[in-house]
Amino acid sequence: SVSSTKRLALHQACFKLRAASSHYGCHTTEDPFVEVCRFILLLIEIYPDAAGMRESRHGCLPLHLASFASCIRPSSPPLANDNNQIPTLFQDRVAAAQPPP
């Protein structure tokens, strides 16, 4: 079935971060999450106004979709002595997506 939800390319890319996150740690040359983040930055550079536009299903901004999709769900709980494991993984991946200075 075809969805009647209206989303821009930026909404779709932000929404796809969840799928890209699930491939973290796969044996690839580049982290899929980082690749999607770079694509999102490119889309914002091309059409910055899209960042302020809401999609039609729930009225979400791209930021809402990216935030939801970026929530990391570990496959196993963090070790008792490693409470900072999840935020560090996320910060490392976001830092890797930043364009070079």
C-alpha cells in the first residue's frame, strides 16, 4: 500500500537512521549510521528550509524523526561498571559524521 504521509527527502533520511543504526558493527568499510548522517547534512545544505517543515502524519520536524531514530538500543545491557557505554558510542558516531574542518 502507498502511504499518504507527505515527507521531504530530509524527513525520509532522518527516519532511516533507525535502520542504519541496526547495522552498527557490521563488517563494512563505513558505518551506515555515519553515511546517513552525512547525507542528512548534505540535504540540509541543499535545502535548509526543510529542517523547519513538518511531515503530515504526526507533524514531526526532521529533528524529531532523527532524535527518535537515533536512540540506541543495545543488543545487550551495558556492563554494571560501564554506565557511559551508550552515550560514548553515540557521540563517537555523531562525531564521525561531521564534515572535515
